[in-house]
Amino acid sequence: MSIKTKILRQLEQQPCTRAALKARLGNDKKVAKALAQLCEKNKVLCREGVYALCTEQARHAVPCTLVKLARGFGFARPASGGPDVFIPGRFLRGAMPGDEVLVSLFGHPQKEGSAEGEVLAVTKEQNRFAGTVERREGRLVFLPDVCPALCLVLKKGLDGGAREGEKVAVELLERGGTHEAHRAGVAMRFGSARSARASAMRCAWPPDSARAPSPTSVSSPSGSSATRSPSPTTSTARATSSSSASGR
């Protein structure tokens, strides 16, 4: 099977970036050359860094940002302005709040006059979130503050020693085509979700922040500090336990 055929089969399943195609197919130079040739022949097009089959749906996709995510649906805001687009859950492709996405609008929405569509691809990921750790079916999971109805699995060995009920900041380490397939790692722990101090500390990691966390502890007005877990992007499978220091 030729590299071009392999690329077309991948794009039939889902539009994706060149980096993703290289990771799946290997041979960087051949993938780059084949993509260029497919684009020249109008079999593939590139939008916002994402490659897709050259269809009307892909040509007219609208750049958006996912601004709300709830159980079973989300809303995407077009970069050019206009009303938010309603995205049914089965068409979200695992997109998270803050993600930049390409959205294909439905020609016949369920509600007349409304804007509805589906996510074709995520073009820029938002991977940092603050929320609460809970235990479900015997394992620790993460509930983001921006969408508490969503339950993200914490990657084994990268829970940073977090305990049930604690406020934490996480990074998404693995992304799948659905939210259930995502895996997160704890980057910082803020203490009990019930304490006022935890709420104050959480401000150090806003869900929509694009900055990397400071390597130093963040102090609260009372002098206590949030405990930083080893960076999940650099730590090994062994996660070190740490607890928040207080009363110093």
C-alpha cells in the first residue's frame, strides 16, 4: 500500500495534523511529500494546520473556539463573530473548553434558525485545567471546574499523590477521539476542596491560562502554599506524593 493511500485512509476516519500523520505512519519526508502532492491534486486540503479530504464540508468549515462543554453537548464560538454554534455530544470529537476547532455547520439544524454543527478537528489544544479529584469505581478521576459533568481519568502513576476531595491542576497527557479516552496527570495540588484556602490557591492556575506554571510554590495571603506535583510531561511512571504545607 502506498503512503498516499495510507494517508487518504487516515483522513477518511478523521482530519488530522501532519504531525499526527507522521506519528501514525512514520517516515517524515515521505509523509510531507505525499501530502504536498495530494494537495496539488485537490484530493486533500489544509485548513488551520489540519489536513482533510477535499470535500465541501471541509472547504466551508468555520474556525471556532469551544466555549462551553456540558453533559451531551457543547457550544463553539466562531472566530469571525456571530452566534455560538450548538454541537451535539456525539459530534464533539473529544474537544475541550478553550480548544480551537474547525466546525462544519449543518445545513438543516434541528431547531430552525439556530446554528448547529460538528467538530471536524481540533487545531489548537487547551490542556490545562483546575478541578476536583474524586474516586469512581475504585480509581481516581478528575472533574474540571469548567465542566464538572465531565469525568477524566487520571493516568496511572501520575496522580501526584492527590487524594479524594482535593482541588488540583492537571494537564491532559493523552487525547483520544472521545472525552472518555483522554488521560490526565496532576501538576499541582491545592488542598481540600472545602477549605477557603484551596479556592484562593486555585486562582494560580486559571482553566483558560496559556502560561506554564511557575516552578515555585504559590503562597496564599495566610502564608500557606500549594504543593506542586512533578510535571506530568517530564515525570516517569513513579509519581511522588506530597502534601500541602500549612500553618508555617
